[in-house]
Amino acid sequence: NAGVTQTPKFRVLKTGQSMTLLCAQDMNHEYMYWYRQDPGMGLRLIHYSVGEGTTAKGEVPDGYNVSRLKKQNFLLGLESAAPSQTSVYFCASSYSQARAGSYEQYFGPGTRLTVT
Amino acid sequence: GENVEQHPSTLSVQEGDSAVIKCTYSDSASNYFPWYKQELGKGPQLIIDIRSNVGEKKDQRIAVTLNKTAKHFSLHITETQPEDSAVYFCAASRTGTASKLTFGTGTRLQVTL
């Protein structure tokens, strides 16, 4: 099992460019999430998905779009990148029901994005 | 929405000493409280979690306590080791809502020899 993988690992964009971050999981999890991590602010939820074909907004969704066409993949898109979107992006996945009382989320290794 | 505050932001302890990290939450409906450990360059990993029907949970050197009345929960690490050095995040959520976690701002723990 690879767990949760993210591509790319690093990316530098110019203001106004677009890009897509890919998240893949091989644990057959129903739920998937995108977070951003900024210094001193912890992790903040951008968007999440409770199943194939469904997505919902999290705490900081502005400037991002997502799609979940396949159960194992969750894509995060930036249509017109801004310097404020410079961050480390983490994808996570989880089961829809507790396992042994836990709602553990499994995180990928992250994507470091810089927007100049 | 939920708001989680975490203290301290940095903590330095000597190897073998105990470390305590504290969090408070605002949403009285939150009922699931996990703790994640993040090592440098990696994604967070769950180390222990507690549900609101339990006041304390222990797993070897790690324990979590929950005070629902005060909306306060804490992580206790005993007999700290250098490999405990990392950033620790608390979080809170209501189960049944896609387990949407609200994270604290993190505590950087440094265990010195």
C-alpha cells in the first residue's frame, strides 16, 4: 500500500498561472480532504469530498476548485494563482465510519507551492 | 464555526522529562479530539484520539485528557525521547460531518539530550 500520494512535490508558479494538484489513495477510503498549512496557522480545510462525484467547501475555499471523478483521486485546482496561495498543501483521506472508535485521517507528504 | 486554541507554540524539555500541550475548543457539539504529530518534511500522522464519552485515554507514553465542561483537552508525553521532537497539532470535530477537523496552530516540541 502506497497510502496517500501527492503530485507534484514542489511547484513554482507565476501570478495568474493555473495548475492542478493530484491526490491519490489506495485504501478505498470514502472521504478525501484538501488542507493548506501556513506558518503559525495550523492546517485549514479547503475542500472535501464524501464520495465520488461529490465535493463541498471547507474553511478557506476561495480561489480553489476540486473534482473527484474517481473514488481514489481528488484534484485541487488553482485557476489563477495569487501570492497568497503560497503554502504547503496536504491531501488526506479517511473511512466514512469509525474504525476501532477512530476517525483517523491519513495524510499525504504534501506539495510545496510558491507563487511569485 | 469551531475555533481551537493551542499552547504553548514551542516547548523544550530534557530527555526523560514530561511534556504537556493544552488545547481549548469553542463548539460544545464537538465530540472527537485527535492529536497529530508532524515530522519535518512529512504529513501529519495520528498518534492518539479521544471521544467525548471518555475522560482519559492512554497509549504507552502518551495520554490525552478531556474536560468537556471546560472545553479543554491536553496531550501528555512521559519519558520523552529525542524522536518525540516534532510539531504536534490538536484538532476537534463533530462526528457525522465528514469528520471535518479544525486544527490548533501547533506546538513545536524539542527534546534535548
